[in-house]
Amino acid sequence: MGREQELATLNGLFSKDVSCFTVIKGRRRIGKSRLVEEFAVGKQFYRFSGLPPEKGITAQAQRDDFARRLKGYFPELPTLKADEWAELFELLAARTQHGNTVILLDEISWMAMDDPTFLGKLKNAWDELFKKNSHLMLILCGSISSWIEKNILASTAFLGRVHYVMTLQELPLAVCSQFWGAHRVHVSHYDQFKYLAITGGIPLYLEVLDPKLPIEKNIRQLCFEPGGLLFREFDNIFHDLFDKRSDYYKKIVSLLVNEPANLERICQQLKITSGGVISDYLKDLVEAGFISRDYTWSFKTGTSTQSSRYRLSDNYLRFYLKYIEQQKDKIMRNHYPWSSMTALPGWSTIMGLQFENLVLKNRSWIWKQLKLSAQDIVHDGAYFQKATQQAPGCQIDYLIQTRFNNLFVCEIKFSRNEIKMNIIHDVQQKIQRLKIPKHFSCFPVLIHVNAVSDSVVDEDYFTKIIDLGDALDAGTARYP
């Protein structure tokens, strides 16, 4: 569901009469392996996956597991010693020289663990063996995107060999709504957004939704009971991705739960000096899809400046760190007195941040509502203006600059009650603080869910009032 574009791209690459080397990366649970399985229907498909980096897992264990899977696909093979990756690749290549073939090496960073020769031998096997089949696609998948960037995409060994790199994003809102199936007509936009405030557009978290249950009951079962997937998920993610360094990455993410922060503030909070290590850790978290780095930019040139802030862009991580982790011991003993999401401390503020994430990840839908095309947009994103002696500080939830010197200042509001007149005053103040060049035009936009009071509509202040709930209704395909 929702991967039609990606499937079309893969099929387009496969239709060419030439072997293809493809890399697919993205956050854990985003559906990389599932996408490849769907693409491989009707083709010879061989999947090999690295073993998770648990205690006792060695390079030999990785080769042994590969050999076991290889023999499972080709029972005629003799018992394999699995001492050499080169020999394993040769055996696989010899049996995939003909026909429409897809080979998936999943969790590639785990497979290559503790063996510095792995990538070199894979490169040689591609050059000398696999690519001889003009109807073969070799796909490397991994959740540790920073490892893929460093060891494959930026490696001279693979220079010119990778034909296509695909980064899977969260599912759009119209697709997320389809997980309620026929029941979605009975579930309010407000309730759907409450669930998406926890899961974002992560396919696995949407698959476990029971559409026949009320939203609050779904959330209790998944998040606040010991057996719930989202109760256990955080530790699995951080251990699998970051292994021994997981605690340090967790500290960084925890700093961003309540608000974005720049590098200087992050270093102050962690009581460390800025330098290569913290920058590398932040880059890893960005590559993993957990945080985003938002740059401010110059209106005059349309180019990014050096000022940037890091924002926690993963809804699940924020919800876990803010609410689940704090009650972990009580939940384990079944002593947590769950009532509702709205009863959670500071929920309205956190919900606002989660709702902003959903807007920013569905920005292309916002563009359509404003009748903008991607070619029109010079820059867009969460925007902040640092306070100076000449101008006060300012923060815009979402700002779009077009090539026609137009600025769309988007105010994002999530409320269970209708939005009142004070919203106009708030937006007016923000626009007054912005240092806007004289030849620019400015258009205020309100993005909301639920309702806006008639007085706000009648005032006719906003260029466009966008109900994000309409994005949930944009999908017309039935749930299969």
C-alpha cells in the first residue's frame, strides 16, 4: 500500500536489458524488505539477511547463516564450509546466470560485520559474476543508512556501480487512513490523528492497528501493556541500530523531545565540546530518519545559511521517551492507571509537535492545496530567525518561499476545539517579526484539523485555511 511509485521505479530499472545494482535504505519498520518482496513477485527471488549483532555473533556466524540459506535455495549443493565470502558469492552467481532474478542482501551492515574483506569481495563478485546476467537485479538493504552512505555510496570501490539509490519515506496520510479499512468512515479525523501522532506513517505500526477497537484502547494495548509492540519497540530499534553506542544516541534524542535545539545547546546539555564525534552521531540520527536538521535560509538568495537546528521528526520516539519510558516499571507490573491520551501531562504541546511532523512529511499535499508545484519552490521547511539587535527572534511552523518572491507563512494548529480569533493576532505578530525584503509578498496560511470558528473565516485574513483531515480522505483505494 502506498508504494506504487517505488514499485514503478524498480520495475522500470528491471525492464532495461542490463543488470542493475540498487540500494534501498530507510528507517527500521519502514517496509524496505516488504517492498522488495512485492517487486520480486513473478521473478526468481533469493533473500539473504544479516544476523542481528547479538553477543556471540561473529563474521563466521554470518557466513554460516548465508550458506544455510544458500543450500535451502539450492538443495543439490554439498555441505558448505562457509570460510570465504568469495566462494559463497561464486556459488550463488553460478546458479543465477539466467532468467529474471532478484537477489536481496538485507541488513547489509550486519552481514558485513567484523569482516573487512566483505565489501571488496562483493564488489568483485558483482563485476566478474553477477552482472553477466542482464536480467538480474542485486539489491542491498539496510536500516543503518549512515553505514551504507560511508561504506557503499561514498566508497571508491562502488563508484559508478550503484545504478539507483532509493530512500523509503513514511506513508502519506491518504494511505495511512486506509489501514482503518471500511471502518475509517466511522473514525473521526481527530481520532485518526491521535493514533498517527504516535505512529507517524510507519507501515508496521499501522498494520498492528485494530480498526474495530476505539483509538484509546488500541493505544493502551500497544503502548501501555507489557506485551505491546510499541512498549517494546524502542529498545529493539536502538540496540539493533546503534549497539554499544545506543545510550549516547538516546541521550541526544531525549534532548529534542520538547523542542528543537542547535548544536551549541546540545553540546551544553551533554556537557561535551562540539567536534567530529557529536556531529557524526547527529548525522547518523538524521540518516536513520529519527531527527531532521532544519536550516534557516536567506530570502534574497534562497540559499541555506549556517544556522540550523535539530528537530525530533520521528513521532514514535517522542511519544515513547515522553510518556512510555517514564512509566516503564509500572507498565511492567500492570500498575499503570491508563485513562486517555488527553490526560497525559503536557499532551496538547506534544500533540502540536507531532502534528507538525505529520504536516512536514506531507508537504507535497500542502503544495497542491496552495496550487504550487515543486518547480515553483525555492526553499521550504520549519523556519527560525535568530534574535539580533536589529530584529527579534521568530519561529514559523512551516514556511514556503517561491521563485515569484512569495512567502507562504503556515501556522499549524492541532486542537480538539475550534480555533478562535486569537490565532490571527499570533500570526500577525510572527509576520511582523520576519525580516521580509520589500519586493516580497507574504501570504498567511492556517493548517488545522477539526474546526475553525466562523469569526476566523469571516475575517478573511488567511490566504488559505487547510484542513489536514482532507488529506486523510484523499485516498480512494480500498483496503485489500
